[in-house]
Amino acid sequence: MKAQRKALAVRSVLFLCGLISVCGPNVRAQTEESTKTWAATSIRGVSTEKPAAEWWNSFHDEELTRLIRRAVANNLDLRLAAARVDEARAARGVAKSAFYPSVGVTTSAERLRERVAAFNPGVNAPTFHPVELNNFQVGFDSAWEIDVFGRIRNEVKAASANVRSAEEDRRDVLVVLLGEVARSYADLRGFQLRLEIAEKNIRTQEDTVHLTQTRAAAGLATQLDVSRAVAELETTNAVVPSLRSAIAASIHRISVLLGQEPAALEKELETSAPVPVVPPEVPVGLPSDLLKRRPDVRRADDEIAGAAANVKAARADYFPRFTLLGSAGRQATQLHDLSLSLGNFFAAGPAISLPIFTGGRIRSNVAVQNARWKQTQILYQSTVLNSLEETENALVNYSQEQERRDRLQAAVSQNQTALELSRELYTSGLGDFLAVLDAQRQLYGNEDLLAQSQTAVTTNLIALYKALGGGWESFPQQ
């Protein structure tokens, strides 16, 4: 495995060097620098230390940890990927069996009827008499192909590469599953937070409606002010159904990811809890480490090895095949005579087969395998670039969303001050009621945006962890 990972790292470096040679001298220095660190020059809260395997523990959320453990144990997509690994291992066993001789037992029992010619003295023409007899036979047949030109050996290599590819595919499904469970959980807590904010603002707006009605009854406010306050209250109330629907959908999604019915986790998750808090610093490693860690890149590398082995196996069909054949057994006309040695027979010797004319089948098969090998090389390059792009985007999104969250926090603080001042001016008769409504509207809008941003910071970090390809190390296949 160490040799394979070393080969993967060498291939990644060679690929990046190929990109450098194509880019030209003007951008060569920039490309070389990008292989050492991430493209973003300033990423907030990120270090180049080795990423943690169990990244979900960095949120310090026990409920999230329990959900991830249960998802790994029960998710159907993951179980399907594990079954494909078993299939690939069994196929490798089929390929390996060609290394060894095949031995079989044959038995037969026949009743024969023949006409036998007899020549009698004094009779010119022969006479024919029917004869019936039994033929019992027991024997062993064996065949052993000598792998002179490596056909079987390369088929086994291709099968082994398919096993490794299936294992990496399972790990990739696992990485996606971990990220999906965590993201759905963060979305759930974010929707619950937004619902709490909406309900808090509804209570505040109800107080405002009550105050306005009281002042209108005393002649200190108009019915227009009351209508405006009621309209603002109903607008906020209209948001609640959509948030409740989003909460239910998130719970349903988590339940299905855990291999359960959609409503199975309603009682467990319906109680609100804080959005998972991001750690102060996130270790992300280096781009070169990413290529060794992501299962999809590792799978693409194994697919190259398997395709190369298939090319060699296809070329071996140009050469002769050497097979050792043998058979031995006994035959008799009576069943009890099988124990006698008089009916022993055996045959042994080599067999050589050489294709002379196949209508271009071998040449076409070699061309097919070569084309597939080239496809795996292109797929590997595409996978490397996509993995780097995904990680770079996640890094930028995470950094920028943190700045947006901080700005919104400052805005909410100022909105709260503005609302308090506007209410004081209105109750003292020095301010307009529109100022109170406008302050309430801005406060609720920014609080809702802040809740969305807090959730986005967490989900962007989860996307970053997913892009880094971690988590599969903690759940080896049983």
C-alpha cells in the first residue's frame, strides 16, 4: 500500500509538472507556488496542519456524533458500496483460480447395442447378430495453463486494481455520507434558529400592536398606525409555515440517511438546539496531501493501474497458450469389474494453441483496452483538477462567510439600538410610528440573515471537510 501511495504522489507531481510546461514561462512561477499552498492568499481561521480524521468532533455536538455513527452503520448506499467491494473481491478470486490446475471427475454408464458380423464355414455371405453390452467409466480430467506471456498474471492485476477501486468508491460514498448528514443536521438547527427568531419577533410585534391599539383608544395614535402594525405582524406570521416545512424536510432527510423511515427521528430532533459552532482554527493540510487523501483521486489512480493491466492481458492473446492436459480412469463392461486393473487408461501431454486468423478480434480488443486506458488517464487528470477546485471554493466560501456573519452581527446590534430609540421617541410623542415599524422590520430581517449566515458558516466548513476527503479512515470496512 505504501508503494501504491508513493506512486500516486509521483504521478500527481508529474501531472502538475505537465500543467506547468503547458502554461508557459510567464505563469510557471504562479503554478509552482500553487502546488505548495492554496490559491487563496488569506484564509481566515485555516492552518496547513494535518486535517483531523474525525472532523465532526470539532463541532463538539454529541447529537451530531451519534447521528453520524448510526448513519455509517445503517445507510443503504454505503451498504450497497460495501456489497460491490465483496463482488470485486470474489471476481478477483475467479481470476486467481486460473493460476492453478483444474481437476474434474467424469463418470458415465452406457448401454450399447451393435450388430456384429460373423463368418460361418461353408457360407459365402456373413451373418449379422445383435450384441448388447454395458460400458462403465470413471476418470479424472485435468488441465493447467502455463502463464508464459503473463495473460493470467495481468488479469489478476486488473482484478486486484478493481478491488482497490471498489474500496475507494466505498470510501468516497462514506465521505459524501458524512458530509450530507452533517450538512442536513446544520440546516435543521439553522431552520430551528430562524423559527425561534421569527417567534420572538412575533411576540415583539404583538406587543407593538397592543401598544398601538391602546394609544389609538386614547386618541394618541390613528387607526392607520394600528393597521400597519397588524400588517407587519401578519407578514412575520406568514414566514412560520415555510420554516416548519423546512424543519420537517431536514428531519426526513436525516432519517433516510440513517436508513430509517422519514418520520422516525421527529421526536428525537424536534427539540431546538444551537447550530454547531465552528472551531477557531481548521487544519486543511497542503494540496499535495489532498491528492493522497481523497478517495475519488485514489480510485482514479487504481483505475489507471487496472486499465494498464488489461492492455497487457489483451496483448498476450497474440502469443501461443501452453496447456498441460491429463486424464486417467477405469472402464469396464460390468460394474463390479471397475475394481480390476485391466480397464485402466490414462493420457497426458502438452497442448499448444496459437491464433492464426481471428478476423481482427485480438487487434480490436487491444485497441479497446488502450482506449480505456487513455480514458482513465484523462479521468484522473480531471479528478485532480476538480478536487483542487472544490477545495479552493470551499476555502474561499468559508472565509468570506465568516466576514459576512461578523458584519451582520454588527448590523443586528445597531438595529436593536435603533428599535429601542424609535420606541422611546414614539411613546413620548416625539417620533413617528413608521420609524418604529421600519426599525422592527430591519431588525427581524437582519436577525434572520444572521441566522442564515451562521448556518452557512457551519455548512461551508462541512463542505470544506468533505472536499478534503477526510473521515473514511475512522470507519474501516468490516
